Amino acid sequence: MTDIHDTPDIATRLARPEILALSPYAHASWDPTLERLHANENPWRCSGDNSPAGLNRYPEPHPAAVEARLARLYGVSAGQLIAGRGSDEGIDLLARAFLVPGRDAALVCPPTFGMYAVATRIQGAAVVEVPLDATRGYALDEAAVLAAAGAQVKLLFLCSPGNPTGRTLDGTAIERVLSALAGRALVVVDEAYAEFSAQPSFAPRLARFDNLVVLRTLSKAYSLAGARCGAVLAHPSVIALLRRIIPPYSMPTPCMDVVLAALEPAPLAQAGARIERLKAERARMLEALGGIALVRQVQASDANFLYLQCHDAAAVVARTRAAGLLVRDFSQGRYTPAGVRITIGTPAQNDRLLEALARP
């Protein structure tokens, strides 16, 4: 276990040297109390622009109000959080900040979210794969992860609850990995689906592990996939480093307005009620899908979807399309043979899907 108060700066030890030496872009001054003649904006609004601030003006360079509200939501300090365009931007920022092209690597545990490998390869770094243990319900293979995490591995991405499996990884095992990789690599726990799980967030563990990074998003539980708002939670030195490379004005003004409105008490209460309804539908769908002949196995899930292993994945996909519904076909993947992922929809959508799959 690592006490962050007794260790050197984790970002300084692990970051790319050229990023540490980088002078961040100096954006135009931000002072909404003054009339703006300094940022080369058009002084007139476009037709149809009824936004409070005006879309002819650049948004706040870094969304301070949004970040403050997200910090309260996730129970961290303002210095431990940076907001961006969904979790995807957080993944990209981490790859660019910590992976030296041609030298470093990120470790991923498939089947998992594909953007970890994509961002790593775009950065010119290598991807090390250590599959989840399918025989143990897609559990983390702790020993294999640590054996594969050589000196070149700077980032370890763990999706929990997992995508596409829906399974939450064992927290004690993750803690042991964090301790084993202290000072050597960042362990990134992607909690995109945490609101649908009974397991607590890893965010409180930031006080114990300076090499822990937690990813959160408003896309799933808060009905804001189109607003593109996510957050990286990490040691303040990691957050400060990411601020060097995130583009200014990365969050559009309408998105900030929508996010702040959605995090007011009444919308939060509504989101909580919808989460519970989705969880109830998830339980109903788990039982019903288990009795369908096309389905070999349905994984219990801590997310807002179910992962199926099918006798005939192509037939499952074809039948759902015929019913006007799209599901995600993973059956051609190396680690997901015969796999199909089904998002939990409204009760009416779920009924249509079950009817389509159950007919002779």
C-alpha cells in the first residue's frame, strides 16, 4: 500500500519527459464581466441562437463550474478531477501524457472496451493483452497481469463493471495490483457503469494509492451520452499534467449548461429512479433470456446491459433487427465467440426483443 504523502510526485516519475517540459497553450483571458474584444469572435449571434451566453463566444476555457459539480458528485476534491468529452477523452489524454511512442505500453484485459487499445496504438505505443479468466466469470487474472506488467507498461486499463461482460472485478485483487505496481504504472479503473453496480466506487481509494486513476461518465446513468461529459479522477499531480495537454474550450457551452442543469437535485433524483428501474428490467431480462433456445448462457451483470453467449449469434442479431432493434454483435471477436451484448431498454423495447427471440 502506498501513502501518497510519503512518495515523490507520481506524474513526474511516469510522464513523458517532453510533456513535463511542455508550456501549455496560453488561451485568451476569461472574464465574463467584460465585453470581449480580445478573442477574435464574431460580435453577433448566429440565427436561431437563443443560448444564455451566445454561441458566437468561446466557452469557458476549462469548465470550472462543471468540474466543481462533478467533484461533489464523485466525492473528490477539485484538484483530483478534470472534465472532458466523455471517458474517451480521458483515455486519450492518459495515453498521450504517459506513453512514449515506440517504447512504452499499455496493458488491457480483454474482452474489454476497445478504446484503450485504440488510444494506445494511435500514440505509437504497444498493447499488452492479458485476458480475463472466462472460467471464473471473467475475473481478473491477477498473477498473469503482474507477470506481464514489465518495465515498458505505464498504464493498466481495467474496466469494472466490464464492457461487454458486465462483471465487476474483485476490488481486493485490484488493490493488490495497485500496490505491486506502485511507482511503476498507473492503474486506470474505468467505472462507466458504476451507478448500476452495488459495489462502491474506487474513488475513495485515491487517498491511499497515488497510481490509481478512476474514469467516470455522465453518458450512461444520467442520460447525457450526447452531451459528451466524462471525468478523470486521479492524484493532483496527474490532473495537473493532463491540464497541460487538454485543448482549451474542449467542452461546448450548451453541453456545460445541460450538465449543470442535469446535476441539480430534481434531475438527480429522477436519474436515481431510472437507474433502479433499469436494474429491475435487467433482472427480468436476465431470467427471460435464460429460457430462450437461441441463447446458451447469459452473464449476470452489474451494468445496464447483458452479455449473451449464443448458439447462433447471427440469428439473434437478425431477429432483433427484424423487430426494429439494434444489439451489439461481438461474435467475431477473438475473446467473445458467439457473444452478443444487449442494452437494457424500456419495458416495451425489452418485450419486443424477447418476443422476437422467443418465436419458433
